[in-house]
Amino acid sequence: MQFVTYAGRSGDQAGLLVDDEVFALPPGARLVDVLGDLPAAGAAAMRDPAEVVPLSSVRLRPPIPDPPTVRDFMTFEQHIEGVAKLLDAAVPDQWYAAPAFYFTNPYAVIGPEDDVPVPPGCTMFDFELEVAAVLGRGGRDLTVEEAESCIAGYTLMNDWSARDLQFAEMEVRLGPVKGKDSATTLGPVLVTPDELAPYRAGNAFDLTMTAAVNGLTVGADRWSNMAFSYPQMIAYASRGTEVRRGDVLGSGTCGGGCLAELWGRLGFDAHAPLAPGDTVTLGVDGLGMQRSRIVQGIDAELDEFRARDST
């Protein structure tokens, strides 16, 4: 099954997508509320939809507009290796030990065709092609075997990145902060695991992931090339704490899924950073496509944030 959230007359409206038509769930019902049993929710919507609307007539929102948390992992070795070359480094040994992640901003989640402003102070704007798992139930100290059943579905994800801000702030030995929290694009659809089961391979699914800027393909990979599985990611995230229904866990960037990897392998002349007027198109077979236009953000200076005793 495939589910969407769209801008309805009275706010966000969730529905089941069937053959380019959306069968709406009851008014006020959010996908996050029914993630524990999406098949039942979809069957009810087919029997007695609140409305039936053509997909082409609605503005899609993120499938989960208000996730409790968004964790972003790094599971594609090709991406890690390519970006490491920017710093004349290699893939760190610790990367192989466990699926590392950071928390990004759940307030910055936007829809699959929303405009994306350049973050304040950024001159090296970039995209990241990923696939996220959305949890239908949570738990604490889950085993890898238990974690598999927590997945309600998968959705396309773009972790927008202000590379110059990210690289500067990580010199302080903390994770990315303002370099990563301006926007995260989710959608267009949330796809249940059973629909993808025929493509199961490796740690994910044998489906193509493709990134293009202004119509020119700049990178592609196979989703199955993840070095860690989603159950491993979920179980690791739950160690000593909780994961909850609605949590979003991104795969991290696939191989060739961002400009930073191009810069690391081929130099900064390989592709210009994103700028207002550019259009980024990301797609994953079975999960649909995002088309995002870059627009001007606000101007900002960092001097006002400088430590008072600095010279």
C-alpha cells in the first residue's frame, strides 16, 4: 500500500493512494496515528473514504508532517569514502563498528515539491539522496530481530546540507547543527514493506536511486548497497533509550547522492553548489520522485555570534 498526506480544505489530510487517486482517511486522522496498522487503515479508506480526489489535484505534504524525531544514519560506504576525500581522509574504522547517526530537525520537514531556501550564510548548498524508514511502533533495547517488525513503511528523503557551515561547525567536535537543520524533504509517498518485498536484496531492496540537478543526472546507486540494515539501525537507536511510533530514520546518502561526494572525488570544479533557480530531482524506484526548486534565503552575518572574548 501507498499512503500520502495532502493539503486539505481544513488542514493536512491523510489518504491511501490507488491508481493516481487518493482515498481519504476520516477527517483529522493523521498517518502517524494509524502507523501501527496501515493495512487496516487503508482497507477502511477504500470501503468508506472521506473523499476521493485525483492525485494531480492536491498539493502533497510530507507523509509524516510532524515526526517525533528524525535520525539520520550513514550506511553507504561509497558516500563516506567520497566525502572523506575532501579532507584527505579515509573511512574511519569506527564507521564499520555500528550504524552511526545524528538527530536532525523535525521542525524542518517539508513536502516533496516545496521550494527550499538557501540557509542563512550558506555558499555551498547541497542535497542528499536517502530513503527513510518510518516506525509503526516503538520500544526500548530492541534486538535486531524485534526491530524488523517496527517498520511501518519507507519514504524518499533529502537531507539538505549547508556544507560550508557543516564543515566549520564540526571543527568543534560536535555533530552538524546549522549545517543540517534548515530543511528535510520527505515523500511523496509512504510505502508499506510488503509492497517492496519482491525486491528484497542485501540490507534493503534492489531498486535504483537517482539524483539530478537541472535535468542532468549527477549520481545513481542501488538501495541494496546499504552496509547496515534498517533493523540494525533501529535496534542501535533504541539502546538504552526509546524509539517511538512516527520516528523517521534516514539511511544516509547513497553513493553518488550528493555534490560533496563529487567534490571529494573530482574537485570543486565538478559541479557548482546549489543556487537559487536550480531544481533538484530525486527518485527511487517504487517510492516516487521529489522535485525541489532552490530559492533565495535570508541574508545573515555570523559576527554577532562571536565569543565576546575573541579577538
